[in-house]
Amino acid sequence: MKVLVIGATGYIGAAVAERLAGDGHEVVALVRDPAGSGLTGDVRRGDLREPESLIGAVTPDVDAVIHAASPTGDERVDVAAVRALISTGKPLVYTSGVWVLGRTGEPATEEAPVDPLPLVGYRPAVERIVLDGGGFVIRPGIVHGYGRGIPALLAAQAAEYGLGRYVHAGGPPPVWPTVHVADLADLYPLVLERARPGDLFHAVAEEGVPVSTIAEAAARAAGTPCARAVPWPVEQAAEVLGRPFADALALSQRVSGARARRELGWTPSRPGIVEDLAAGATEDALSEIGAGGTP
């Protein structure tokens, strides 16, 4: 297949493009600045804020579209973008995230009701447009791998403060559903090849990992003198990270990824988040926030 990947230079999008190419698919990269992207091959210009540029990029030779770009934060813009992509008639895979579910106790399946955090408040509406238009939605958990994503932010925080910290809103420490970025990338071609129009899948390898354990692993990865983790009150974290993102990091979720395994044969096999952090993390984390590395 010839697949247009929106956000092909981002954390998730780059991994997806690499996986597609490895499977023998022809990748078309859609970026805002082709000349400055550093990419080779078929690279086209497009901007989520310009729906006509998206439609123009989906030429007749394109078989499917994967939207792995970061949301703009503007509901009007993001809704117009997915409507434009649906209008092309090509299969569309949209990357959402598990934060649309809100707090969960038992592992949430794809049938669970949504209760989105303010940070992703309008994302369920975008999902619905995609699904009603015959597209597909993937909801990744907390994405990790290759020293990037939110876990790298924890490592950067640990390096700065000398010990691990995790955002805490009271009660038991939260747990996070997680997925390695390479395992996540494996799911996209499976969706294109095997899923039915209107299907929704959770991309979750580990249903719920204690964030305190993740923060301890981040402290060890950062080489701190004290490889332990302490709660970071959400009010204090909000002063540094902003309230919406701090609330998201304090969210406790257990999410099931069983459907993708059962129906598509998805088999996540990369290291879990704690093992991954043990291999080391970078401090270049803040640039990932909102750049395709969050759910």
C-alpha cells in the first residue's frame, strides 16, 4: 500500500513510517516544511490548519492515511482537518489516546464510556467523526521507548531534583497503562490490513504500572544519588507543568489492550516501561509533550 503519514517527523509518526517501510509499504510523508524536514522520498506539504492542503496531498495513488500528528489544541482546526481527510474517501487511522477515558479502576475496554480530561476534552468528538466516517481510531497508553516521551520527562525531573518524583493528587499512587513506541507502530499496519471500518483499538502493552515504580526507575536512569521516588503534589506540579498536564500525569488508569491482540494478532514484545527506563533516558523530554508523545 501507499500510505500517507501525517506527522512523519514526530515521535510516533516516525516510528510508524519506519514500520510501514519495513513491511514493504510505500510511505508518503506529510509535513509542514518538506525542505526543512530532513526526509527523503515522497515528502509532501500539508498543514492541519489548512484543510485544503490535506485534501490536495491525498492524491489518487494514496491508498490510506495515518494521522499521527499532535493535535493543535484548537477544536475547530482539528475537527476540520479530520473532516477533510474523511472526505477524501481513503481509509483513515487517527491517533487518539487513553486520557479520553478519564480515571479507570478495572482495565477499561474499548466499550468503556469516555470521561476526558480537560487537556483532551474535545478529542472524543474527533474520534466520533473518524469512526462514523468509516475510519479507525488507535488510543495509545503512555508511550515510551528510545529515551523519549513522558518517561523521559520523569528522568529529567529526577536529574534536576536528585530523586524521582511523580505527580500525585492524594490517595494511592496512580497507575499508568503503557506501550513501547515500536509496539505501537506495529499496530498501524495491522489495523489497515485486518480491521473493519469504524473499529477502535487500545494500544496498551501493560495495563497499569505504578507510577511510583516508574519514577524510581527514572531516578536510577538519571543516575541520581537516591534512587527513590516521592509524591509531587499536583498543585506544585501545576506551577511547573500547567494545571491540565499536571492533572493528566496524576490520573490513575488501567486500560486493556486485549482486543487488538485478539482480533488483529498484535503481539507487543518490547521491554516494559520500567525495563526500558533502566536502559537509560534522555533529558530532551519537554519537547515531546504535545508532540505526539502523550495520550
